[in-house]
Amino acid sequence: MQVVLGAGAEQFNDPTATLLLQIDCIERDSLELRSVGYAVIPLFVDPREEAQPRRKNLLDYILNQVGMLAFFCFAYSG
């Protein structure tokens, strides 16, 4: 997966930006598309608080370096 926030003269200046991932699957029997979950990841971190910045005008922030995302799946027969 590749995400581009800006290219050339474009700027991306929102330290409170959040990435929302939606996890979809196709049911084996019905072949219908189903949403099975969501993940919310802050793109940037305030290095002093080690948390997502709360203010859009913060000047000192760093890229959030998420090491791994874990998704847990299980079969459900209802």
C-alpha cells in the first residue's frame, strides 16, 4: 500500500490527520461483500506527549511509525 499526501509544491499541514481503514471480505457462501472491521490510526505524533497532536497549529510533530497492524478474524456460523 502506498499513500501520497502531497507532491511537488503541495503541502500537507494537518498534524491531527487520521487514517481510517475499513476491512472488507466476501462471504464464501453468498459471495456478498461485508465490512468486518475498522482501524483508526493517527498519522502524526507529538514527540513530547507521545500521542496524536490535539491542535492543528502545532509545529513540532513527527510521523507515527506504526510497526505492525494486527487483524483478528474468526468464522461465524449463525
